[in-house]
Amino acid sequence: MAGTESFDITSGCDLQEVDNAVNQARKEIGQRYDFRGLRIELSFDRKASQIVVSAPDEYPLTAAIDVLKAKLIRRGVPIKNLEIGAVIGAGSGSVRKEIELRQGVSTEAAKAIVKFIKDQKLKKVQAAIQGDQVRVSSPSRNTLQDVIELLKAEDFGLELQFGNYR
């Protein structure tokens, strides 16, 4: 009798790559002519998985975030996992935005993934939420590969990573 095959669905960002991208964005912002004389700050809090961008007004703030996104894309960090907050007024007329890095699959997204898999009505495929990941199991590896292809085609609002394939 064949055993049960499975894989895990996770999501997250490599925090070292995020740190590198923030440092590269700081360097580019410091060298660009259109940012001369403006006080634009980028700070990355690794423990909170949060980036804070502050600028004198909204236009350079948006431009700085665009530079940061370009550096993140270049470093291979999924942009879908960024949750950009609203503009917050800071002291002395400046503004800032907080960017949360989503680590793991949220409960709502995990429920949507499980519901999507069950709606496909694939034979003997089971999906279970385990903390911040979803485990999908089936007796057939081919069926699991079909599930991966279906999940890649669907948009759940975050970059899905498939691992622990056994």
C-alpha cells in the first residue's frame, strides 16, 4: 500500500534580503538628484518585520517607496507580501508610511486556500491548516502537482511558497 504524500504551503520574506534592499534604497535615495536636500529616512525593524519610510511630503514619500520596491524586486523579495499602510502625519510637517512584511499564511488566507482546494473536488486530497502554514496531502504525487499548479494560477493576495514535499 502506498504512503501518503504531502507538501506545505507557506509564505514569507527573507529578512536578510529585505535588509539588503533597504540599505541599497537608502544609498540610491542619498545619491539621486531629485531627492537632494530632502530628509527621507528608511528604517527596518527586523523583529517587528516592518519598514518605516518618512519624508517631508507625500510625493517624495511615494517616490522613495517606489525605489524601495524596485530594490526589493531586484533582491527577489515578493512584493505581494508587503502591506503598505496609510499616510501618517509625523512631527514638523513630515509624513510617513509603515510597511508590514507578512510572514506566514494568515488564518483568512489559509481558510481561502483550503476552501479553494476543496472546491476543486480532487479525489483523496486533504488540506489542513497548521499554524501559519497549510499542509496538503494525497496518496498520489501527480495529484499534488496538479494542486500546486491550480494554486499558482489563483491569486490569494500573497506569494505562496511550496516546500517540504514528501
